[in-house]
Amino acid sequence: MKGVCLSLFVSLVFFQALNLANGQARLFWCVPLPGVPDAQLQANLDYACGRPDVDCGPIQPGGACYEPNTVASHAAFAMNLYYQIHGTRADCDFSGTANFTNTDPSYGACKYVNAIGGKL
């Protein structure tokens, strides 16, 4: 099983490098799974925004991502930012309540960060 996982990992890294070399970067954002209860999303939001390296200013009143003023919207922004800063697959888990998307969740003036390779 370890050999299969290692082969898969090497293949994914090679594929990503090939995409980058061809100018076709595959971008991913970390977002909550559908149907996650607000209480869990609030816990995710509190965790991400409680980190000193995560700037949750855009989801504060007057910020570009404040509207819609929902726990789900604010959690999505914070969870993605946390993942983009820390950049490992495990950083987009949030106790099994998040997953990756290749569809940019940005809207209007609210721009979700995406850093290829994770680190900003």
C-alpha cells in the first residue's frame, strides 16, 4: 500500500510540475463541504481567525468579503486563507468538514487567495 501511495504522490507532483511548465497552473481553494452545521463552521472560523498569521479583516464589517454576512461565507474565506498560508493537504481538512475545489469562490470585490504550492 505504501508503494501505491508513494507512486500516486510522485505522479501528482510530476503532473503539477508539468502543468506549471506548460503555463497551466492548477489552482485549488479550500472550502467547507455542503451541509456542515453552522456550529462547526463557527468553530472552523474561530480557529482560522485565531491564528496570528491569518488576516480575517476582509470578513469584518466593511470588509470586501463581509457580505453575505453568514457563518458559511465567512468560514469559507477564513478556511481557505488558513490553507493557503499553511499549504499542506491536512490544512484543508478541518475535522473532515472541508475539501478542495478548482472553482474560484471569489465574488465581486471579495477575492479568495490562491498561492500555488500553498505558501503566500
